[in-house]
Amino acid sequence: MDDRYSKDRLSAQVAQQLAHMIAFGPEVFQVTRIMLEKGIFKALDESSHGDGPKGLTLSQVSEKSGLSLYACKVLLESSLTAGTLLLRNGRFLLSKVGWFLLNDPMVRPDIEFNHDINYKGLFHLQEAMEKAEPSGLRELGPWPTIYEGLSSLAPREQKSWFAFDHFYSDVSFDEVLPLVFSRKPSTLLDIGGNTGRFALRCTAFDPEVEVTILDLPQQIGLMEENIKGKEGSSRIHGLGGNLLSENTAVPEGFDVVWMSQFLDCFSEEQVLSILRRVAASLKEGASVFIMETLWDRQKYAAASFDIAQTSVYFTAMANGNSKMFYSEDLFALIADSGLRVAEIKDGIGEGHSLIRCVR
């Protein structure tokens, strides 16, 4: 780990401002979400290009957003003091922060995920930590973990959850496929394969590979619906099972076992149990590929921040006992399971690390 977390680099003035931003975090978050939802940031950005005066007046913002002058005053003044806007000669413009809120591709799925999935449930975070259970999940539905409820989420909630999940994984697939298929596997087991997006990429990449997805039965149903009629789907097979149960064995005989953003969904004890069953299932020469966003192996501080905050979602909403990995914790679990790390590649896609393990 570098020294970015061992030194206090902020001035007292900036530190005090950040403290107040945190104290009013819910207000800033909701105002920012509305500024995006109503197209105000976009309108301000567009107004900065071309001829004529830059930025928009209060009345212009009201006209473009369809909100009252009062509502726009509240939004603009909150945004101005939060640092997402500038005010010059009576006209509002985007600041650098506002520009990134509008244009950074990671920001929008983060905001929608936090609003639609986490916002109400985070009120119960302390209870979740004290009880080691996802106490905030009751704001969405009556499931023991969010995974049993994914197929039953409201359409907007389901869209936001999968958009967040897929954003971090999908952009990595093209980069990892040549690595996963470098030894010409004929069979691949995708544990926690979700809606089958990676499996479809595998069958498109290699016209002969057979892919089996092991996931919860209700997830297998979603997967089968999602891949129906798509090229390569005939070589994708579903296997329902709950790996939280010690009685659920990992099927044997696969050339590759793939786990992407899967192990972070479980407690360390559960991860160790799963990895031991994976190790026991391996045939000679097989590889296990684990793709995870490890918060301490990120190039940029913003990525480390996003990943570490996602642990709070796991606590309050997902299952109450898992988190995003500190790399040394994951490596220790791999070693204790009877596997060893053969290779690791960082900087894949939006901050993933690909770890190849062998028995």
C-alpha cells in the first residue's frame, strides 16, 4: 500500500469544509442527483460551448428544467456552495467537480445504485453492523440477502443494481478473455455467473467452449431468460445451487473455474469454505481465475474510495458480513484453501485485478 493513507495532506480550511460536506452529505447527494436527473448539469455544460454568453441565468435554468424559480434557487445555491457550480455575472456554470459528475462514466451508475438500492437502507447501517445482518434490506424486500431478491426487485431497482454490477465487470471482459483462454480450455465453470453476460462472451470468443454457470436457482432462471436465442447460448448450461451450504459441492472436471466479483459477496469464513471446495474439484492442470476490485491495488484514489464505500452496501443491504477485499486478506484465504497464486494482473478495466490460481 502506498503512503496516501498515512499522511494528512489537507489544509485546515479544506479539512473543515470537507467535514461540513460530510455532515450534509444526504442533501448534497440528492441535490446532485436531481441536477443530473433534470438535465441541469447537461444544459449548463452545453451553454459553455459556442458563441454568446457562457452559462445560464436562474430563469433559463427554470425554463430548461421545468422546475419553479424557487426549486431552482434551492438547487443552484446548494450546488454552488457544494462546489459543483460557479457563478459569474449572474450566470451559473459547471465547475470541474460538476463536469466530472456529468462526464465521468462511473458516476451515474454509482448515483443511481445508491439512490435506488442503498439510500433508505443505509439508515439501518449501525443496526446491520451490530447484528451482522443486512438490516437495511427490509427497505427493499423480505429476503435474507439481496441475492435471493434480485429477481423480485422493482424494475428501476433491478436496472440500477445490474447497471452498477455490470459497469465494473463488463469493461474488463475483452481484456481478460485472451488470458482465460490462453491454455485453450474446452470447459469453463462460471461460479456466480449472474445473467450470463460473461458466459456469452466466452462462447463468442471460443466457438467450441462449453460453459456451465453455477448460481442460485432463481438466478439461473434469470440467466436462462437473458441468454435465450442469443448466439452461443446452446453451449451455456445452468446449475442451481447455494454455495453457502457446505453440502453444495463444486462440480469437478473443468479446465477453468471463473469467479468474477463473486467472493466479495461472502464472509471470510464462507470464502474459505468455497475456495476449499473449488480446490478439491480441480483436475490436474486446471486454473482458477478470480477477478476482484481490490481497494488497495488501485492507481487512483477515487477508485479506492468507490470500492471501499461499496463495502458499506454489503454490510447494510447485501448480506451483513462481506466487504470489498484488502488484497493481503484475499491472498491469505487463497493460501489457506490449498490453492496458490500463480499470476496476478492489475489495472484491468475499471480497477480489476485478475488472479490465476492453481492447486
